[in-house]
Amino acid sequence: MKPAARRTGLVMRDLPDELIVYDLDRHQAHCLNRTAASVFRGADGTRSLDDLGLLLGDGLDRAEREAAVRMALDLLGQAHLLEGGAAHSPAPKDLSRRSALRRAGLGVALLLPAVASVLVPKPAEAAVTCITDCTSQLPGTGCNCPSNSTPPPCQNVCFPDGTCGGAGFC
């Protein structure tokens, strides 16, 4: 089995110790931890499970690397991040995160793959949730000034100082 990760219809951003992948077709964002990101990046259709396991680094024996790769592929398949859908060779039935934690111990537990997914609203859906108070909002959040009732929704953005402004010039 030589799995291939999807490369089209995705926007990716590297962060320290994780990779954010946005699926343009499904409007979902996925946060991949270091292990899942290594498998995702390495799954180019030319590498075997053993080859992908070597990307995880030292400190694991062959069986542990293979189990981690299979688990990562299963999670990536569930998130629709593999070509052709789910992985073709699922992890053994007795391999769950809980059983892997019990067998591997805390040191190896940090290497278990994780994929956290969240549904992201389409731009039109996000526009109807435009805010008018930027206090405690993340910079770049769409906003409109309370006094602006006629401009298009979210014509402005929140600034780090908690004010709303930009294109609509509040």
C-alpha cells in the first residue's frame, strides 16, 4: 500500500508542531499534529507504510511506527484528506488511541497522530454573523460600526486595539 494525500482543493499553513489544512470543497479546517502532518506530507503515492514510518523519527520500533502510520492514515481518510477517500489498509481492530496509550506509555503517547476538524462557515454564512463590538475579538474578525447600518455586512475588520475599521471607515 502506497497512500497518497490529496493535494488539490486544499490550503495548507505550517504552524509550530502542527499543520492546518483547509478543505475548500467541504469548508472544513483540519489541525494535524506533528505525527499526522508528517504522514500527510510524506504520503505522495510512492512511499510504503514502512517508508512513512521512518519519517516519524527514531525512538519507535517498527511495529509502533507502523501502528502510528496506520492510525494517522485512518484519521486522514476520515477527514477526506487522502486520494480515493479512506486508507486502503485500516489499522488493526484492536488498535485504538486508548489501547496504544496503554501499550506505549507516556513517552510514545506524544507521537500518536491527531486530526482535529472543524466546519468553517461559507463567506455568506459568516457575513450574517458580523459583529459590532470588537472588544476581546481576534484581529481580522469581520465587523461593522454600530452606527453603520447600511454598508454591506462585515465591511470592516477588528484591529488589535479592539476598534473596528477599514474599508467602511468607521
